[in-house]
Amino acid sequence: MYAAFRSIGAYVPSRILTNAELEVMVDTSDEWITKRTGIKERHIAAEGETTSDMGVKAAELAIERSGLSKDAIDMIICATISPDYFCMPSTATIIATKLGLNKVMAFDISAACTGFVYALSIAKAFVESGMKKNVLVVGAERLSAITDYTDRGTCILFGDGAGAAIISQTDKQSEAIIDIHTGSDGAYADLLMTPNGGSGSVHDELDREAAGCFMKMKGNETFKVAVRTLTNDVVEILEQNNIPASAITHFVPHQANYRIIKAVGDALQLAEEQVVLTVEKYGNTSGASIPMAINDIYESGRLQEGDLMLLDAFGGGLTWGSALVPFSGKGIR
Ligand code: COA
């Protein structure tokens, strides 16, 4: 049995936060943000709109596009660092219930911006072992809930949104997810961390800044480790699978910073049309960023059945991961 990437969906909240608005909130400029990150705007969830609400919308689209009945889903994994509740219940169980699936195995994983790639590797293992047939993998984030809008080093970067994919059993090797690499190094934990808190926790009456609920980041050090780690990781996964970079149809990196993506793309000597870029309009949406980017190329008609995707992510932990994934759904022409 093999695991196939069958379907994709995403959801983006309608409210847009522009660089011009951030200029009023902190000491920054559109020019600085654009030059250093490539970000022009990011989307922000509406009041009361939770991570699970966004995850459900992405999941409904992915299920519909898969052609499967909802009841065929037998496992849900949610990658998020901004869960509805601090400790429990998991966001995945809330998504399951909102989808009307009350008996499936459902759990969250915490691997920050690498979350979707980690979740994909878990889904692949369950499907290949025959334990599950159709796994819904959701990456959903309400990062605005854990962003300090007085800290110009982080608030310019992050946005909200969700993406979802269906990973299904197949007996066709040509459809199989080829390989997934994952790693972590907790020695760098302090580069990017949230000292406390959770987006939907009961601590809303607390001074969230004082309680350490917001993200703190050593941006410049994170940048350097990100470029080094991501480049090594993609070179290794391609070499180990004997696949030249030219065979990649879509390089879909985690959308953190245009300069990081460009450095990794250049190291692989990728052509511009191979590199998927959404950072300009969504900013960094952590665990949601890769499925949101895949959904973008799907909806624009660029993603077709049989296309080979190279996914690549890096995030707090530190964590990293890459994956070689053929698209096995039907594209839109
Ligand atoms: N607007 C204007 N100036 C800013 C600013 C902002 N939003 N944020 C920082 N600065 C200033 C700094 O204070 C510093 O000023 P100084 O030289 O007077 O001390 C200067 O800009 C350079 O800061 P630095 O942190 O070295 O900038 P940078 O080129 O590294 O860019 C990031 C900052 C955050 C954009 C960049 O480091 C980055 O993207 N890092 C990786 C982030 C990331 O990917 N995180 C998630 C991992 S998944």
C-alpha cells in the first residue's frame, strides 16, 4: 500500500492587514517590510473566528475536491501552534465534531512552521501500514492571537489562515508520496518561542504580554539557521532519491520570508516558475502556509495530476522537514 496526496483545500479570512496599517501601529515602513521579507499584506481572522473554524472551511473544500464521502475520513491530524484551547481539547477533535465526524482518531501536533510536513509524515505512515485509509491533514493558524502588535520584529511577519489535504491509500506506486525527511534541534528553542499561553485559553483576562503569551523571535539568527538548514535538507532529499532539481514541477517552501525562499531556490538552481510564492499576500501562516500555497497553485490551474512537488519547511523548535510529493488529484484546467 502507498500513500497518495489526493486533494487540497484552503481558507483565508477576509480581513486584510496591510503594511500601511502596520506603519501606524509600530515604527516600520512598507519599504522595509517589502525589502526584508517580501510581505505586502496578511489576513487576520474575524473576532470570534477560531483556528478550528478556519480549519473546517479548508477541510470541507479538500473533502469535496477528493470526491470522497465525508464518512470515508478515518483520521484527522491538525498542525497548529495557535490551538483553540491551550491544553485540551485538541483543535483536531473540534474540527472533527464540526465536520460531523464523532468517532475518528483526531489529534494535534506541535511542530510550528514544519507542522504540515510532520503531519504529512504521520499520515503517510498510517496509510502505508494499512491502519488508516483516508487521513485529513489540516494546517490551521490564528497567529494574530499570539502576536504582539507592539513588537515590530514579529508583528509584520505573521497572518491567519488554514489549509487541508487528504492523504489516501493507493496501490499505484506512481501516485505514492516518495519520501519525507523530518528533524529537530531543541538546542535552538530560544530562537523562536511562545513562553506561555494558547489562543483560545481561559486566560483572556490576563495581561497576555506580561504572561509571556506572545511569540518572541531572534529574527536574524533564525534567518541564518533557516537558510542553512533548509538548503541542506532539500539537497539531501533530492540526492537520496536520485531526483534532479529540474524534475520538480513545484517547489513549495514554507512561506516565511522571500529572501529565505530565494536563497534555497538559488542553491537548487530552480527556475522562477518552479518556485511557489504566496508570502507577499499571506505573510507567514506557520503550519497553514504550505497547504495554503498548494491550494493557490491548484486554484490557479497550475497544479495538475502527476506534478511533482518538493515541500520544505522550517520553524520553532527548531524543526525542519521536506517531502517529495506527486499530486494525485485532478487539477483544474
Ligand atoms: N521595521 C523597521 N526596522 C526593523 C523592523 C521593522 N519591522 N524590524 C527590525 N528592524 C530593524 C532592527 O531593529 C535593526 O535595526 P538596527 O540595525 O538599528 O539594530 C535592523 O532593522 C536590522 O534588523 P535585523 O533583525 O538584522 O533584520 P533582518 O534583515 O534579519 O530582518 C527579519 C528581520 C525578522 C525580517 C528576518 O530576520 C527574518 O525574516 N528572519 C527569519 C524569520 C522567520 O523565518 N521566522 C519564522 C521561522 S518559520
